[in-house]
Amino acid sequence: MSIDRLTQELAELALISAHPTPAVTRVLFSPEDLAARKWLLDKAKAAGLLTRIDPVGNLFITLPGSDPELPSIATGSHTDAIPNAGAFDGTVGVLGGLEALRRIRESGDPPRRSIELIMFTAEEPTRFGIGCLGSRMLAGTTSAEEARALTDADGLKLDDLRPPECRGNLEDVALPEGCYEAFVELHIEQGPLLEKEGVPIGLVERIAAPAAFRLRFVGNGGHAGAVLMPDRHDAFLAAAETALLVERAALESGSPDTVGTTGVLRIHPGAINSIPCDVVMEIDFRDTDLDARERAIARIRDGSQEIGARRGVSVEWNVIHSDPPAICSPHLLDTASACATSLGYSHRRMISRAYHDSLFMARLCPTLMIFIPCRNGWSHRPDEYASPEDIGRGVDLLTHTLLELARK
Ligand code: HGY
Ligand code: MN
Ligand code: MN
């Protein structure tokens, strides 16, 4: 089956970006995000599929089954992109899912269960500092009230940003458990394993548990020339020492999968001749081993207080989110493995170190992720790349797996 249509669409979507190609930037409810949503809905309608949008902006594209009362089979991913990202993170799962639905519809043999493609709102944390907002709300992990309280760097809230077509009641987003029979997400690996081993397909058993924290350091500030070093309470240096502790706690956690990143730092007043008096720092910390993660985080939290006390800087610790890892469905793993074997695709079981909407869909129904290789394992950068051949195998397997699940 030709992959040209999908390859062409991935290239088209990549051009809907706040930054010039090859960079891709599409932040929640930015003009580019809204344009990408409209582009996708137009594609879905042109394919004769049903579409709807929920109050937080999750898009649902449905291929009705012959027995529509049965719980549907779902697939999906995201099209939002962090600043200076690539063309394949998330989009392979959304456009690959659209391609699968079109192929099934074009086969003329309707599935028994309806198959629903979901484009999740805000998988990336860029706008509000929390990832997977759309799937968290579908799973009821984030309430409407918590979502309304979120503010972006400009103080804007969800209700300031939601486009007219998403104007419904946020309380209506959450879905009941069992609403879907299964959920399968196709995604690039965002790691080097599959390419290194020359294996075209990864079947994900566990999705790492992400936790994120916002720290605020408040010191005395002052004139960069007039305040002598022993008299300083420099908020940035307390943050810098804490960032190094994040690295050490991850390296010394006792688990090879622990990763810690200080990716956001805001310094006030941010003038070259003024000592930083107020610094906000955001930490992303993950592991598939929850105990190892929690031990390392406790070390960072206690250490940051010790650093602040020693430097005369106050330290505020806020949890942005702290989620348990997801375990994928053994039944779905076996189903996809049998489909891959029938297609002649070698495959391996593995973990996901990135988080995905599957992390929250796993709270609603049996869930599986299918990975394909990406060049050098690179992702979240403009030179992120997945070949048409690898994407084609991923879509073949996704299509066969969805069909297999939808016929039961
Ligand atoms: O950060 C992640 O793991 C995902 O790409 N948002
Ligand atoms: Mn991403
Ligand atoms: Mn992603």
C-alpha cells in the first residue's frame, strides 16, 4: 500500500509552524495550532469520516462500525509541537491513524466496532507547563477546575484561549472508564534503540513516569558593583547549585532509567548589572521505576532547602504534576505481535522514556504503543526524521491491529 499520500501530508503539516522549516513549532491554541486543527478536520471530512471537538479541544475523527453500540477502538496522538521541534513527533500517530481509517474505509469492508482517531489537545507542556492536558482531562486525572486555574507565561488562562468551537463545558470532557475497548498509539521512538538494533517495530510494555516541579528562589538582589560577594544572597546561584543537584540525583539514583532535566529558568530582573533576586526554575524528572524516582526527588527537594538556607535564599517547591508509570496491555501486546509476525515485520518489546497521551489513556482502557525508529533517536529538534519505509511499516501494523481489535 502506497505511503506517498501520508508522506505528502506529513510534509504539508510540517509547514504549519511558527518558525521556518525545518523547525516545527505549534503551541496550544496559537495561530499555527488552530490552523493545523482546521487542516486536519478538512482532511478527515474529505475522507468521509465523522468529526467532533470536545470543550478542551480534543478532536475525534470516527469511522463508524457495523455495530456502533459496542465500545470503539481508539487510536491517536498529538500535532502540537514544542518550540524548534521536528515534523514527526505526534504527527506520525495522528496522520498515520487517519491513513489507517481511510484504508479501512476504502477497503469497503466496515469494521464491527467503530474506530476513532483522537488528536489530543496539548500533549506538550509548552503553554501551561503541564503535558497531556487533553488526555489527562479525558481520563479525569485533571479536573475542569484544575484546568481552568492553569495560566501561561502571559497570565492567560484556558478560557481566554479556547477557540469558539471549543466553547463547551470543561466538566463534559472526562470519559467513563470502558468507553473504549482499546487504545493504540503509533509514535516515533524518540530514542536510538530500534535503529541501532535494526528492528523496524517496537511494542511498548511500560511508559516512564514523568514528574515536574516549579521552584522559586528569592534572594536580596542589589547592585552588581556595590554588593560585595560575602554579602550576597544570589537567587540564581542557589538555582544553579540545585540544577547540578538534579543531575547528580539522577546519575546516582541506582536506576539506569532515571533522567532529570532543568529546562526552564526565568531570572528577575535579568539585567547584567543587577544581582538576580527572583528566579523560577522548572524540573522534569522521570523513571520507569517509581521508587527510584521518588527517592531521587526527595533528595533534590531536601537539598534545595539546604542550599537556600546556606545562601540566605528562600526556596518554594511546587509540584506541577507527578504521575505513575503506565503498564501497557499484555493482550494488546500479543495481538500486535501476532499482526507484526503475519506482516513479516521483526519487532521487540521495550519501554518508553518519553511520556505520551497513552500514559493517561491507559487509565481509561487497555492501551498499547507501537514505535517506529527515528534517525539517531533524535527528537524535539528540527532534524528529527522517520523514513517513509519505517512510517509505512508502522501504519501497516497499526491498520492490521485496529482491524483485528475492531472485528471482535
Ligand atoms: O516530554 C515528553 O516526553 C513528550 O514528548 N511530551
Ligand atoms: Mn514531544
Ligand atoms: Mn509525542
